[in-house]
Amino acid sequence: MRRLEPILTAAAFRRLGEAMYGPQWQTPMARAIGVTDRTVRYMAAGERGIHEGTVAALVPAILDRVAFMSATADRLRRTLEEE
């Protein structure tokens, strides 16, 4: 059954992008989900819907970013413990 409401709002998409990549998030997000940065800007502005395919592409991108951040935090924590 097709959803009537969006899975992800434009505002949530912007917050997610900034959390993942910082204030200049549009281009790295576009690369991560396989679309143009113009498409990302349209989605962030609410001018294009965020379709299920985009959300499906976001999941591994989020998980990759979480893994990177977690590994970085672990490495930094170990460095501090060694001092």
C-alpha cells in the first residue's frame, strides 16, 4: 500500500544531512545516495518529495557514517587512555 504522508520530511532530511556531514552537507549527501546535489537541494527545500528509493539509499549511508563516527570515537578514547 502506498503511503499518503512522506516517510521523511524536508526538515528532517536537512537535519539528518547536517548531522551526518555538517553545514556543507548537500554534496556529500548527494554522493552517498547517488543523486545530484541539485536533487538534494530540491528535496531539502521541499520542492521534491523524498521517495522510498531515496530513503532506502539513506539507510546504508547513515549506517556507514555511524560506523565511521563510532570507530573514530573509539580510536580517540584509546589514545586518551594511553596518555
